[in-house]
Amino acid sequence: MSKKGALVIGLVVLLLVGVAFAGNSLNLSTNALQGKNIGFVQLTLGTTYHAAMSDRFVELAKEYGANFNQVVSANRSAAEQLALAEDLIAKGVDILILNPVGDEIVPSVAALCAQKNVPLFCVDNTSPGEGYVYVGIDNFAIARAIGRFVADFMGGKAKMVYVRSTATDTGCPALRFGGIMGGISDQGEIKGYDIIDERYAVVDVGESEGMLQMEELLAANPQIDVVIAHHDAQALGALTAIRNAGRKDVKLIVGFDGELRMLEEIKEAKNGKNGPALATGLNSPTMIAEITLQVINDKLQGIAVRDCYYIPVIGISYDNVDEYMSYGF
């Protein structure tokens, strides 16, 4: 792949492709969701990503007549999420969906659901495991592809900074970081690519947090080539901080998710002609909601379901951004 090559990865079609790329509604031959009580323990509503996921769940539940009860973690606490799950189960939910604060909470919730015979579906911020169905992104695969793009774009070396998630987030950060570094090593020697600094988000992983993190990183580091951000929202905040500071040294910013504003900035940047180049990986919250409810519908009918459903693994850069603008949220 050339420096200007599109960041494109083969599709991982371990999912209901028809649902993931469908229009507005699910493809249900039988609606088993009608009248069912579905509980959702959401991680946060403080980011565009999580709000979009919740909105899509609510829209689809209403469309198909399910009773959807969403509760939201106020402080990213595993203990709080467990208590919220216990409360929903006590209220008699038929299905529980969990977007966990981190991997450590999942076994406890899975055990609780098993005791009460409530099927558990985990989305987004964890990985496949025992006792639940996972719907989300293959974090390592998409991060590895982004790492390859970083190495290809930079051509052998870079001073990199990491705009991290919160310190309490033990779900996908390790997979994303490991994937990026693995992808860089796929393209040659990794020794030229140094993580020179990093900052954790203090409260949440939104745009304002990303801007604050980047402001600190800019103040502490006179030369930065690449910014790695845990979410697109943080990447957008970092871009704002770079622009406000008038810094010209940053050549590339990469994120995750596929937010519409990130896609617009990728297009506007023209692969580095108008400020830093940008790239991201598709982690569609609306696709995750759609696939989850499709699989729940199958489960409620007694149809065998798999343990893991990934959305397609797609990387987005300037050369292919027009193909995926419609998936922005």
C-alpha cells in the first residue's frame, strides 16, 4: 500500500451482513421482540458514540414493540454496573444487554444472569467470552490495520503520543494499543516508532476531554508526529487543540468509531494537504444495536445463535472516505 493508499481491510463477515448494511429496520421474518422486557446497562451517554448506540436501541425497541429499560453508569464503576444489572433482573427483564465499564465486571454479571436464567448480551467495550453473546468490533484487527496505515504513511519513524481512555477502562484499550503497535511492526521495524507521551481521560472520552489531553501533550512535547486517540471524539478534540496552538509538526491523527465529523475532517484534510491527515476505523454503534436486536430476536425464537458477532472490519482514510460517509453518526 502506498502512502496515499486507502486504509482498507478485508471484511470480517462473522455477522449478519444484511443487518449491518441494511437500511432503517431489522430484517425479521418473525417479530419475537414484541412485548419482551429488555434491560440495557449502558456505560455512558457522555459521548456521541454511546448516545448514538442508545438512541438506535430505543428506536428499534419502539418499532418492534419491546419494552426497553435503559440505565446508565454515572461514574464508570464496576460495582455500580453490577448493582444496576441486579436491579434490572429483579424487575423481571427477559434479556439483559451490558456495555461494560471493563472486562472485570463481565464475569460477575454473567454469573448473575446464569443464576436467574436471563440471557446476557455484551456489546462494545469488552471481548468474546464465556456466558454471554458478544456483539461489537474486533478491536485488535481494526487497530492492527490502523497501525499498518501509520507505518505506511510515516515511512519508518515517528514520535507518537497516545490520547487514552479513562484509567478505569479495562475493556478494549489494551487490544487497540496492541493492535496498533502490531500493525506498525507488520510494515517493518517498530523501533523507529516511539510512544513519547500519553494522557488518560479524567472523566469521559468525549471531545472536550480529548482537547484537554492534547493541550497537555502539546505543552510537554515540542515535536509530535502522530496522535493516537482512543475514540474519534478525542481525536477531534486533539485536532482542535492542535489548530488552536498553531502546531504544524503533527502529521497524522488516528481514531476509532467513524463519527460523521471525523469523516468530514478526513475528507477536508486531503491526506495531509490541509493540516494533519486523519484516519479511523469503523465501529458503528448503530450497527451494533441492530445486530444485537436481530440476534436477540433469534434467541427468543429458540434459534441457535453464535457466541460472537463482529461488525465488518473497515478502515477509513482519505482515499475511501466517500464510501462510508453514510455510516457516520
